[in-house]
Amino acid sequence: MISNILRRFIPILIITLISVATVNAQYFGQNKVRYKNEKFKVLQTPHFEIYYYLKNEKLITKLAEDAETWYKMHQEIFRDTFLKKNPIILYSNHPDFQQTTALQGEIGIGTGGVTEALKNRVIMPVMELNNQTRHVLGHELVHAFQYHILLEKDSIGIESISQIPLWMVEGMAEYLSVGKTDAFTSMWMRDALLNRDIPSLKDLTNSNKYFPYRYGQAFWTFVGSVYGDTTIVPLFKATAKYGYENGLKYTFGYDDNTLSGLWKNAIESHYRPMLKADSSQTKISGTKIIDNKNAGNMNVAPSISPDGKYLAFLSEKDLFGIDLFLADAKTGKILRKLSSQIANSHIDDFNFLESAGTWSPDSKQFAFSIFSKGKNELMVIDVSNGKQIFSTNMGKVEQFGNLSWSPNGVDIAFSGMVEGQSDIFSYNIKTKQLNQITDDEFSDYAPNYSKDGKLIAFSTDRASRKLMGTNAVHPINLSLYDISTKEVTDVSVFPGANNLNAQFSGDSKSLFFLSNRD
């Protein structure tokens, strides 16, 4: 029901999702719980009014520059000019963003940003990675142009916007903020080809099965590559006026079935050469232990205990929300529910999209990040009975995740945000002391201790920003932090690729990590 739920709100606002999540929102919310009352300043740029309260002036200046750069890029496509400055409301982190009263209703942790129609306001938080912030800003400003060109310039009624399918709206925002080449969308399209499940445009419009952001971006990549980007706005306007089927006929001269066939052929011809002749790419190594038969339809953030016996994961198995479960790592048998929002009123939500929990070295305790009273907190539980051992916030670090428990048993490392800046921290559970490991303008993310406890590996854009400081996008590489010397060393691997989620081998001599090199 995700597409149907979101489609109802398109006339009022556009929602950017970090992942598949729903948000019930309009604007002018007044009844939401707020845990602090920040005093906003206003930065005026040629085309924007940026409302902010961060003290990180360098970040605000960079965001203002990015906003103006996006304006120029989008203006070339839309051939449109804002007659008055467009508001951007910026929050320091996601917990603060969730408390905004500029919107009514709950904002889920999967929401990256929102653009209103009637006031054209962009409302968003600073993200954990610099590239994420830039992308969400560019994505939301596409929506600002979409609304402006339809509602103000062409005076198309707001009810007509609901005729535009969600995949067309969000796909365009992704295409114009990411471009034709995107590792995530390519992954989805290769998977669709492997499983012989490339949807038609009618499927995208009528079914909830296909994620509109990725498939929509793939569609606009096809349109831009074959017909040119000058086709984008005419098709968008025609769809708003006549519906997508008639809009396609009006713009291209043929129906949606024909265009669907051409799009499918383009996907086939592009990705088929990448596939192997045998079935090796469709075979899954290992054993499936958690699925919708013994858990829920959404099972995320898995973490295996150091002794290999248990698996902790988050799931909506019991329908009332996301809960933390413990399973046998070999059989997948659910052993017990470790924690839930229903049983623990202290938990507003689990920080499950960007972060998994971490096990103590003896496999007896489990630590994870939760949302509570307007900020993230660290919660540690006893896995034998699910009882809470302790819960604490991290002071000035109001948003944090990607936890890693040190082999020494007392330190837990994580990536956290202060004043819109993402750094690596550690918390000592005995002394209750918070230690800031990195403190710089770079995006430092997802730390992981080596098995001997001497090093911390993490993802960062420091190397690429030093080498390509003037570039708009900086790839995420790997770095090592030596705990004894406090020195950071860059790991030079796959230049230009994003390298994430580093894990040490058992002897601490090798690193395993994810990369979009290909």
C-alpha cells in the first residue's frame, strides 16, 4: 500500500524516502511533541531563504552553494525561474527533523526530506554523509521546480498533480539529482532482469511491488538517453493535464505498451552482456534462515553473535511495529523477542535503517541505537532474558548509529553527528565517558573494531575530498584509526568507488567491505 498511501499526499507535499517507509504528513503541524525550541537564523542567497540554527557556518555556506548550483542545473531542464526566494528549512539531524512543526503528523526514520506544494518549502535534515545531504537537497529542489512549473507558471490545478504516477514524480527527482549512472538503480535493474520481472509502465502505476524511486529513475534515464532531456518537462506537463497514458501519446505519439516494450528492450540490451551464460548469478550461497514464514515481511539489521550461536534482527513480525528478535543462527528458529516499542515505552523507534546493533565479546549482551525523547540513545540488554541493563544518551551527540563493541568489552564505537558533522566516537560503559575519536569536516561513518582491538576501520570521504576538493561529489573510501597512536591512515582501494561497512578478518590482517566498484 506504499504507493497508494503516498499518492494521496502528492497534491500537498512530496516525500523523499531514505528507504521504503510511509509518512502521514501535511503542513502547519502544531500538536507534535517538541523537546527543544531552537532559534532559527535566515541566510539569504539569490534564490533561497535558508532557515537554520546550526552553529556550523562552514556547513551552512556549503549547503547554500549547493542549493544555488542545483538551482542552475534544474533551471536548465525546467526552463523556469523562481520569482520569489524559495524557503529551505534545515535541521541539524534526523531526530530534530522528526520534531518539526512545519509538518503535521509523524515523520518516520525513513524520510529524508519533504517538499510542500502550497508554500514550496523544502524541509530536511543534514544527513550523516556529505554526499547524502547534497543528494537530498538536489532531489527536493526538483520537487520545488515540479510544483512551481505546474502550480504557479502553468496554473494547473493542484488536483491534476495527482494524475502523475509516483514513479514519474520521484523517478525524475532521482534522475535529476543522481544522473544516468547510479549503482543502486543498476542493482535493481539487474535483479529485475535476472528474475525476469521487468515491469511495464502500467505495472509501475498500478502495483505496489515496484519501488518507484529506482524504477522511475531507470525510466527517466531511458527517456533522457533516447529522446533527450528536453522531453522531460513536456511529458511531465502532459501527464499532469491528461494522465500518464494520454500524456505518453501526446508526447511520443504511441501508447504506454509500446513505450514499455522499448524501455524493457533498452534494459535488456544494456544489462544482458553483464550476465553470465550459466545460472551462477541466480544461485544464493548459504542457507535462508529468516523470511516471511518464520518472521515478518521486513527483516533488517541482522547481527550474528561472536560465538556464532545467535542472530539478533529487527522485524515487523508481530504487526504492531518494529521489534528486536533473537534467533538461532543455524536454524533460524525464533528464540525470543528481545525488545519492543510496546513493552518498553522508553523506545520511540529503533534506529534500523542506517544501523545494526552490536554484540558484547562474550555474546551475552546486545547494544543498539534507539530514538527516545528527541534524540538517539544507547540501549544494552541481556540476551538471555531481554532485560534492559542500561540506556543512556550521548549528550551533544544527538544522532548516532553503526555500533561496534570493542574486544576489550567496555568500549562501544559508533558514528555520530554534532552540528551537522559526522565523526567517530566511543563510549566506555564502565567509566560512562564519551570519547571523540575524529573531529573534522569529513564524513566519518560506520566504525568497526579489529579482532585484536588495536584498530578501528571506518568509511570516510577524507581521501577524496583532499584529492578532489573542488568536485561536487566525493566517493567514500576506507580509513584505519590506530588506537594506540591515534593516527588515521587512508586505505587506498578502488579509487572513485564508494567503499562501505568494513569488517576485519579473524586475524585482523584483512578487511572485507562493500563496494560499487563495478
